[in-house]
Amino acid sequence: MRVDGQRFAILVGVEVQDHEGYARYRAEMTPILGEYSGRFEYDMIVSDVLKSPVSARFNRVFTISFPSQDDRVRFFSDDRYKAVRAQHFEPAVSDVVTMAEFASG
């Protein structure tokens, strides 16, 4: 069930090794994200992780949200997004942690 104004969000942590490459990834993927009405809600650079149930490291934490779960699936399945991810994200990021998925709004 979807409540008006509700969005579906993912809380993600990534370990960015190449900040310039990651910035290129964000610049190129953001227009594609917008086509699916996706957006970054929060975006933080973190210096210390005090507790984590996983061994993966992360120095960047963000939420990305979509109007529906279907929009989220279509965005991450988009061939243009996959190409940008392969070219910029994968070489720039060493770890990815999906911390939570939730309804927001």
C-alpha cells in the first residue's frame, strides 16, 4: 500500500577511494535518476564508524529515494545507468553496504 507523498528509500554506505571518479559518477547518473523521479534525500561524508554489523568500510552515507519500488527497480536496471556505474562507480568505490530500505515521507 502506498500513502500519498510516501517514497521508497534506501540507506547506503560506500567506501569512496577515488573522490573525483565518484563525482563523475554522480554527475552522469543524476539525470538518469531524475527520469525515474529518484533523488538523494541525505548525503554525508563520515569520518568515523563507531559500530557496524558488517566488515565493509564506508566513508559516505546517503539515502536515495523513489516514488515507488517499481521506479527503483527500473532505474537500477536501466542500461544507461549500468554503463555509468561500470565506468565510474566501480573503479571509485571499494565497498557498498545497504543498511536499510524503508518507506519515507
